[in-house]
Amino acid sequence: MAKSALVLGAGMVGVSVALHLQRRGWDVALLDRDGAGEGASFGNGGLIQREAVFPHPFPRDFSELRRMASNRTVEVAYHPSALAGLASPLLRYWWHSEPRRYAAAVAGHAALIATCLDEHMALAQGTEAMPLLRPIGWMRLYNDQAKLDAALAQAEAARQGYGINYTLLDGAALAAAEPHLKVPRLGAIHFTDPVSVSDPHALTLSYLRRFEEAGGRFVRGDATTLQRAGAGWRAGGEEAAHVVVALGAAAGRVTRPLGYAPPLFGKRGYHRHFALSGNAVLNRPILDVGSGFLLAPMRAGVRLTTGAEFTRDEAPPTPVQLARAEPIARGLLPLADAVEETPWMGVRPCTPDMLPVIGPMPGQANAWCAFGHAHQGFTLGPSTGRLLAEMMTGEAPWLDPSPYSPARF
């Protein structure tokens, strides 16, 4: 079992870790209680976000905090009964969003995301996944000059500091780029580096097939059965010398019994697909900043996604943000009928310092962590897979892993 690993969690991160270990000659089993890519990797906006060098900070402006506290926005919703349990991680999130500490988060986030396109292409090249990848970027739409000016300043900082490419569009240029928008907007920032994925689930499944075709095993099983098996590990009927916890928002359920309790918290997100009326098209994903929702063209239809919802883990779905967003979205784009009867829901796994948890689990030999990617697990899965595989095999890692160390919690 010396070069064997059991990867718990078959989202984009877990599948990528499994593939990278396999390519280094390891015997790898991938375990999930559900099908691969059915968690947060399924329901995102379908973007490989090379431009996302700035993680989402906790708002520190009082007027913005007051607006969020109203619990009436598309960007943020919360269950009041959940706030007591979330107080500690959210307070730490606020603390880490102080400008100097936030700068450290940006540095770590930007370094990891820098190779996201190359790492995805390394896994997708030569597979049926390539037609899913569209190098069309995405747009942020603005109808407030002050917000557009602030966003433009940040985009320029990203260009100068991290090589991020963008184009500024005025209202006329935006209307030409997206002629089926029903109402004008003041302008838009078009980030041109990101790749739009027309079916995020299909991309994860394509990577899984590549893993299985090379001899890897995907098994259905319960990760919470994880226990020691001599010097190695056992879960779901599989044994291996090493275990990787890549369970996203559910990671703590496995790590806490092992003595490691990272301060993870979840941000729920929802989506629903819609057909477009007549011959209308949406050429690329658009975020209507003033309203707080994303519309993305997918194989299944136009995907409407919302911001963050804070709840107890066991709370039933409450897609109030979709209900708020839909009439505004219909006013922006000629949406027809909903494709699904029931909206999709998933949970983004977040950490207070806005950086993922990648590396050896404290206090447990041959146990490794790969979770906490917040909004960017789909983007960062392959980069994380390579980094962790290099750490596990003793190679010189392509990136200093210390900012993501599990030992920081």
C-alpha cells in the first residue's frame, strides 16, 4: 500500500487530486456517496476564473453591511436562527477582511489561481471535454458610475499586478456585444481571460472517465466511515496507505473525529435554467452587479445563479434569492419557461481567511486535506490536485504551499 491513496470526495477538487496522483504512479480509489461532480462542482456559474485574483471579503463598509443585514438582497440571505452558530467563523472572516490581512489573502489566492487555465487544459486536452470549454470570458454589468469606476480601478490593479486582461465597454458597445438585453446598462467590464464551461458537471465527469480509463476506481461509499487500518486508512470498503479529504463543505464531518476542526462555514447557492424566447441569445456569462445575479449560457439553458445564503447545515432549501432575482432577470433578458421544476442547491466551502486548506492534516500521519475553496473549487481543482500530489510524492511543489497549510487552523 506504499503508493496508494483513497480520495474522499469526487467533486472537481477530488477528481483532480486522484488524476494527479495516478499520473505519478499511485494506485488511487475515489470515493463519494453520490455521483461524481454532484455537489458544488455541479451548480456553479461554469467559469474557470483566471481573473479572480481577489477573493470575496466580508463587507466592512457600514452602508453595505446595513444593506446586507436587511436580508432582502439577491447577493446575501440568511436564516436568523443560524447566526449564533455562524458567529465565530463570520467574525473571523470579518477580521481577515481588514485591508492588510486581506492583502495576504489576495497574494495566496492569486498565486494559486495563476495557472488554473493551464492546469485545466492539461486534464481536458485530448478528451471529449474540449468542446465544453469556450474562451469567451465574462462580463460584469454596471448601472452606477461610482461602482463602475471602483470596479475599473480594481480591474486595472489586477492587470498591473497579476496580468489580468479586460476590456471596458460603454453602453453602446455592451448593446452590440449582447444585442438581446432588454434594458440598457451604463457599461461593462469584460474579463477576457476566463473560460466559460457549457456544462460544468460534464467536465468533471470527463476528468473522471480519464481517471477510470487509466485504471482508477470510483466507488460509492460513506466517507464518515473513515478509520485507521494499521498504518493506513479504510473507508467504504477501500483501504490505502494515504487518505485525502476533498469533501468540500462536508470535510469537517470527517476531520473532526480525527482531532482536526478547521473553522469551515458554508455559503449556499442556488441555480435554475431557463429557455430564451424566440431567437434571443446570450453570448457570454453576465453578472448584473446592481442586482446581484449571474446569467450564464449553458447546454441546459440560461443558468440563473444567486449569491450566498447562510443557514444551518440541516435546513431545507429556501431559494428566496432566486425568487427575488427571477423577475429582475426577466426584465434584463427575454427568459421563457424554467427548465427544471425545482431549483438546484449546493454549498460553497469557505474559510475565514479566504484561502483553501491544502496539505498534511495535523496530528494524523498520511492524511491530507484539499478543501475550503469557497467560490473557486471548480476553477482551482486541477491546480490543487497538482500541488497536493507533488507534496504527497515528495516532489518540489510548483508553488509555496505554506499559505494553504492546514496547520494554520
